[in-house]
Amino acid sequence: MSLTPQVLLEFCNASWSSYLLPDVRTQIGTALKLYEREYGADDAFEDYTFIVFPMAKGYEGFLKQYFYDLDLITTKVYESRRFRIGRALNPDVYENQRDEWWLFDDISLLCGERTARMLWETWLTCRNRTFHLFPKKTSTLDLISAGKRLETLSHTMKEAVMCQWDELGAQRFKQST
């Protein structure tokens, strides 16, 4: 299957995406419009990370809502500026630093380690390595790589939502929306 803008749009508009909050849908829509615009363009940029930024931002909002809906964080934490998703998802946090805000183990219990690792790897690759510039590391993305990151973000959110439906049941999902 070719990673065309239409393929990504169809994937993001599938039934699982009804879980996404309006702000997250807006960010995803912006990323998909940018991808579609550049996909058909004759001239090329050297770096297409700007296409991934909105969807990575949407992923951050998705994760906060997801953790909240799974009762892993409180309303206060959900609305807080201090909660750090990267730390919460990081499987490599030292044992003595694992507190109530380290959620990797909770997600592993609810959805399996595969899902927890997928959430972390997507955060690391599609958010941190896209936003941050690391010395002596290539940080530019060609259009194909940017599209693949959009696909990864979409796939990860879908898998997380499907786990939520499987583990907690569709009824709980309906109550949270």
C-alpha cells in the first residue's frame, strides 16, 4: 500500500478516530493537509519535520486524554503543566524513580507490553526526535519519512484505542465521551 495522502486520511477517519478530541483532530487535520500539499508539489524542501509537528502535538493531547480515560491520571494531573508524558512512558526510568506518575507498567498491565512500548517508541521517534535537535545527529526528514511518521502516529493511536475498547469495553468508552 502506497502512503498517499488519501490513504492516511482514510486511516485517520476510520471509526477509531471518533475517540479523538476536537483539538487533536484539528492537529491531525493540519498535518494531513500539509502532507497532501507537499505530496503534489514540484519543488522540494530539505526538511519536512514541519509536517509532523501538528500531529505530534495532537499525539501529546491524545495521550493525556487516554491516560485520563484509563484512570491513570487525575483531573488535576490532566490539566497540569507539570506532568511529563515522556517520563511517564519511558520504560528505562530507574527503579528508584518510578512513582505514581510512571505509567509504563500500568499501561503494560492494561494493554500489554507491546502497546506500552509502541506508545513510548512513537513518542520518542515522532515527537522527541522530531522536535529536538541533537548534535551530530541528522534531524531532517524527507517527505517520505515525514509521511511514515504520520502513519506511525495514526497507527499507534488506533492500536491504543482498540486496546482500550478491548480491555475496558465499549461501554466505558461511550461513558467517557
